[in-house]
Amino acid sequence: MKKKAVVLLSGGLDSSTALYWAKAKGYHCEGLSIFYGQRHARELLSAQALAKKAKVKIHQIKLDLPWLKISSLNDRTKKLPNLPLTQIGRGEIPSTYVPGRNTVFLSLALSLADATQAQAIVIGANALDYSGYPDCRPNYLNAFERMANLGTKNGSMGRPIKILSPLLHLDKEQIVRLAFKLKVPLELTWSCYAGEKNPCGKCDSCKLRAKGFLLAKASDPALKI
Amino acid sequence: MKKKAVVLLSGGLDSSTALYWAKAKGYHCEGLSIFYGQRHARELLSAQALAKKAKVKIHQIKLDLPWLKISSLNDRTKKLPNLPLTQIGRGEIPSTYVPGRNTVFLSLALSLADATQAQAIVIGANALDYSGYPDCRPNYLNAFERMANLGTKNGSMGRPIKILSPLLHLDKEQIVRLAFKLKVPLELTWSCYAGEKNPCGKCDSCKLRAKGFLLAKASDPALKI
């Protein structure tokens, strides 16, 4: 029987590459994407289109957590950071940090994985070219996996659920190269935090993505310019 | 300034006692209760009434997670277990187990705690007189706390968030005695899994609760019989 994985799919470059990686590794995948009030909720349309293209079932969950308005990613009246590329992820945790986001996402994925007896949860977290969020770092993800296997039926009964983060130690250039190699339909992905009609080119996410394509010497199929 | 705590408040005996414990310890509390499709959703009315009585703000969050129908607690067409009292929590994980429930609940509480700079999350988990769920055990809760402090802004910046489970090592008799001592308005609490007009008296939760009152030599103010 094919191994099963729950893939956290936001619709961005990283999670889409993680999905295609899991498929290439032979996992039967189910996608999970979450609306949590993010200003770039349009990423969820990308997630849907990607799941359709990859022929995987997708679960879209809606969370209404009013306290998340504290993040500039969840409040359109707040200004998004516009840092020079070299400073992204190097200083303080930025205003786009969403409290406990990956813990909430991974917990929902864990619930689905435990209910469906999946062996893995796949997350596109990245700790090199990233915004500096604490919930993208290796020791956090290891600690989540340990907790997950103590607190679930399958985990506690000797059927462990692994947290797989295939992009964790790749830089953006390597991620872009991997995406091309895996034939990820990059034209369908959405990374921009601003969530306007076209990518803003100024937010952390746009800048890191652009850096990846530049260093990989490729043009970004999602840019219509 | 008063310390702050987020209290997971289901409306049952244990979580209500945990709330009054936290208040007695001097915490400024906010309650969090979650609708996840449980057949005894009426417990949420109890949670509301308890929060009002205790004069704490309460957040009620709705989750629509279709895969939870696997649990007999989330599907009224499934039969609830009816075990002899002495066997409850001693054998296999029962059909009322909800995949990843406490992890999802604690994650939402963690998000709120991180957003509001609360120092603690309080949960009424109990590992003595309980149904045998893995996500109520001490090593699981310790692992959650460790993960939580690696993956949040406050935790990772030296402002730890503690997971407090004051009832973890108490039996039901001791919990009932503590509830009376703390003047918990027990008449407002709801424990029964069946969620009918009156407590069924047969489910794990009813039986464990009745045992507690019996051994504490008290009558249960929530029973109108």
C-alpha cells in the first residue's frame, strides 16, 4: 500500500515544491490549506489550482481567530515591512509574524494525519532564505514531531507520524531549481504577502522569491510582466 | 501587572475547576472554548455561563474538520462506549478519542497566548480518572510546552509560555473536593458526552464524574434528579 502524507499547501513556491517532492517520493498526498484572515487569501485559489493540477484531494479550512489582527499579514490597515534583501530574516521577528501559525497549521494536519493513518506531514518550511519566524526552525519542527507522537493514537501506538520539511536547509536558488526539476506548475503559485492583483515586488516574500529565480538564472512563470 | 493566562474551557467539571484554580492563583484569565462538531455541543453553553459567572472574557471558536466524524464523539449515529467504571481508561483508546484534539486546542490557545503576551495556558487535563486519551498524559503536555516555546515569538525571546495542568495528578474525588473549595458553580457545568437534555449516566464522562461526587460524599449540583 502507498504511504500517505498530509501536505500543508499554502499555494506559494515552497509548499507547492514540497507537494511535488512528496509525490515524487511516492506518497499518496492530501493537501490542507487554511484561511486565517491573511490579506493574501488569494493564495488559497493558487492552492486549489495546484491541488487540481497535481490530482490531490485538498481540504480547505476556515479559521476565525480575531487576535491574529495583531499581525500586519492579517490587517490591511497595517504597513508591510519593506526591508533590503540582505536584512530579511536577520533582525527582529517582523510584523508579518502570525502568532503560533505553524503550530496551528501542523496541529490541524496532525489531526487529519491521525484520523487517516497517514505516515507523514509535509511542510515547506525553510530556515535559510526566510522571514525569521521561529516556527520555521529545525529545533521547533523536531519538537513538534516529538509532541505529535506522544499525543496521538497512531503515534502513541507505535505508528509514528513524521514531520517532513524537505526545503528546510535549501536556499531559494536551490528551491527554484528543485521546483523546475520536479515540474511544479510555477505559473499557478502565489507568494506575495500584499495579495493585490499582481505581486508587489517589495515584501519579504516577493524579494526572496525574486532572488531565487535570479540566482537560478530563470524567469518566474508567475510574473506576467 | 497581573499575570495572564488563557484557559481552555470546555464547560465540564475539570476545565471549570482549572479556571477557578487559575483565578485563585492570581491570573487574569481569558477563556477559550471550541466547537469541533462534538455531539455534546451544549457544553459550550455551560462554558459561556461559567465565563460570565467568573467574569472572564471568553473566545468561542468554530472548527469545521470533516475528518473528525471518525470519532463517536463527533457522530451521533455511532454508539458511545458503555464500559464498567473499573475498565474506563484501562484498555484500548476508546472510540470517543478525537484525533489530535488537545493539540489543536492547545495550539489555538498558544496562538492567543502569544498574541496577548500571556504567561500561561491552563488545561484541565487529568491522567488518573480519565478515558485513556494519549493527549492527556504528562509527557505529552511537557513535550507541547517545549515545542511551544521554540515556535512562538514570546517563547523564543525569553518570555516563556507555561502549560499548566493543575488537575493532572488528581483523581476525580480530589477534583470534586477542589471544585467545592474553590466555589466553582458546579450547577453550570456539563460533562456528559451524549449531550441530551439530561446527563446519560452511562458514558465514561458521566461515570467518572459520579464516582468523584460519590467518593467526595457530595451530591452533584448539576443533576436535577
